[in-house]
Amino acid sequence: MATRYLDTPTKSDTYPTHPDAQFPKARGDAITGDRYYSKEFAEREWEHMWKRVWHVGGRESQLEETGDFIVHQFKHESVIMIRQEDGSVRAFFNVCRHRGNRLVNVEEGGVAKHLTCPYHNWKWNINGELDEVQDPEDFPQGNPCGKLRMKEVPCETWGGFVFFSFDPNALPLMEYLDPIPTLLANRDLRNWKRVVWLTLRVNTNWKFASDNFNESYHIPAVHPQFQPMIDDHYSTTIFEMYPNGHNRMIEKLQPSSRYETSVNVMPLWADVLKEWDLDPAEFEGRAQEARLALQQARRKLGPERGYHYMAQLSDDELTDQFHHTGFPNLTLTGTPEGLHMFRTEPDADDPNWSTFDYWYMVPEVEGMTEVPTIYGMRPFEEAEHQTELFGAEGQQIAQGDFLAQDLSLAVTQQQGLRSMGFEQAYLAEQETRISRFHEVINDYLEGRR
């Protein structure tokens, strides 16, 4: 009797694996609507979870020289990450300890040596020390220089990402992220360029994106354009979960197995094959078999066409989509062409709103000055930051863009979650990673983590 789901392998030569991988299982905690709109629940998330996890603050490419800094806002807090003289990156609360003013009111920049408070000119060294104040002799408790320091928070880097945590006793970053760095080790993410940098304000709770990217059950309804070349069916998809709360899903690049047309070479799939010198007609009636042929073609032709990074990828990484959902709010989707990063963060005051970030990072391809993205061709250079209100008039998002499709559903789901007609989620087995995600939240909130 055939199995309904692919077994989670302990070892594979065709894609990176990890011994801690388990097929997703869940306790069955109820997922009720109030988790998405209750202010009380949002405050519990802040106190018991957000203060303890690691957050992405930016990219190391923004910190080229000593004194370069980036600022990240999270709820009511603002954190500044700044390059030190020894090349390391340190992070501090973006606040002057004199009277509480924000030190920096831009999202990135650079200073020669000091961050200067715009209110009273207190000068803080980039290493956090207070170096200079006005009228130092006028403090009855003594000159504050040499006594006060900016309040520091843990800061570490991986893959070109700069992380910070509000928890002074946070797990080391690599231990917290494990095994995601291992699973993505074939990609030199530190040196990839962020060619799309988009932040949207969306009328939905932050958990929508983590729910959404923890399953592919929605693809036939929401993304029908993927049918010719992304196999969303659970019988061909690998589902994994890990002890830290992170998950992974691997989807094959081939026509979807849920349709009888999976044997046919449809136009989008044909275009991909022709790009790599494969004749679509040779695979008519057995379209899924073209996936392995495509791997062989990219293995052979990739480096000579300037795609030198392909030599480091495993066979399945040359075709398939590797969706890593890092707890609680980070999704890293590796494809043969690049890495899509998705992140949602809660609004400071209203759990019905969140910010949604989409970054697209790509490796260098010899001779290529532009790269394809979901927004068309973009220069192979670090992108400027775009910020918008999702659904705003004049917003430049292409029709059919998968992000616009997902976020439109996010808004209507947020509305439905408040209905008296919704009691709790009723999930399919292929949605088990959603259950797992909410159970890990519960573990933080209830003191089990």
C-alpha cells in the first residue's frame, strides 16, 4: 500500500538534511480566533515570546565601514546596530539615557565616532560609552561621562543577516537557528545581494504569514498560476519539523501531481526547459520526468553560463523550492535562483495590523547586470527600501504577484477570524506545521520554553 506522505529521510545525497528532522506531529492545541485580535494575547506574546527570541535587524551589507549603523523598530522599541572599529557589530537601544530621546531618527546612516543626542548634545561613542556632555560640572551626582553606557542587547550575524535579541541571556544565535544554517549551507548568503527590499503595512495579524508559509494547501485556490511547474500536492512534498520550533517543506519543481495534466508540458514549464536547452516535446506525456533532466542540464551548463554558484548546490537544490520557516516570524525560501525572505512583525498597539517584509537576495551571475524578480528585471545591486500601505491606491504591485494574492487573503481572513461563526481551525494533516507553530507559541506563553 502506497504511503500518503513522503517519509522524512535521515540522509540524502540530493539535498541537505539534518538528523533532528521529524515528520510533523502536534498535540492538538486549539487555534481560536482571539489569538489574532486580542490585545491581551498580543501583550502576552510580547512579554513571554518577543522579548526572548532573535530578530532580524538588517543586512551586513548596510554596515560597510566603522560607524555605519542600521535602526530597526519593533513595537515600541528601537534598536541601533553599529559597526565597531574591530569589525564586529554591536546593538543598543536607540535611546539617550539623559532624558529618553531617540538618538537616531533615520533607518540607516554613519557616524565618525559618536551618536549625538539631538536634544542636549550628549555624545555616545559607537561602543556605547558616554564621552561628552554639556556642563559636566553641573551634575550633583558627578560627571556622567565614564559612568553611563547605552543599554546593549545581544547582537550576532549569520548569512549576511544582522540579528538582535531583547533577552540578555538569549541562546547563541547559531544554537537558536539550528538547523537552518546547516540546511542552507550550500548558499553563500552573506555575499548575496538584496535586490528587492519591500515593507508593507497590512490589515492583518502578524501570525498570518507564519500560518501561510507553513503549508501549501492554499496554492490551488490562491496561486493557480503555479500549476504547470510547482508540485504542491502533499504526496510529493517533504515536511519536516525541528526541536527549536523551526520547520521545512520541500516542493518539487514539476507540474502539480494533484491534476491529471501533470503529464503534460504546459507553457510555463516548457519555457523553463527551453531556457536550459531541453526540448519540451521530448517530455510530453511524462512532464514530471523533465525535473531530473533539468537538474542535469543546470549541473552541466550552469557554470559555463556564469552561474558558478550552482556548482555548490545539491541536485534537488538545482530545481526545487526549500521553504524554511524559522520560529516565530521568519521564512527563508531557497530556490535555484535566489532566496526569498518573508517576515511579519506586530503593530505596536493594534493586533489587527502588522508589517510585512519581503526581501529577495540573489548570487552573482557572471556577466549579468540585471536579475529577474517577481517585479520584473531589477539591477544587480543593493535595493532601496520601498515602504507602502498594502492595497493603497497607485501601489506598484504586478497583477498576479503571489505576494498580492497572499496578502489579499490575509485581510479577509483577519475579518473572518472575529466572526461568531468561527470557533477554531480545522486542519488537514498537511497543515500540521501550523499546529506546531501555535503550540510553540503556547510553550513560550505558558513557561515551557
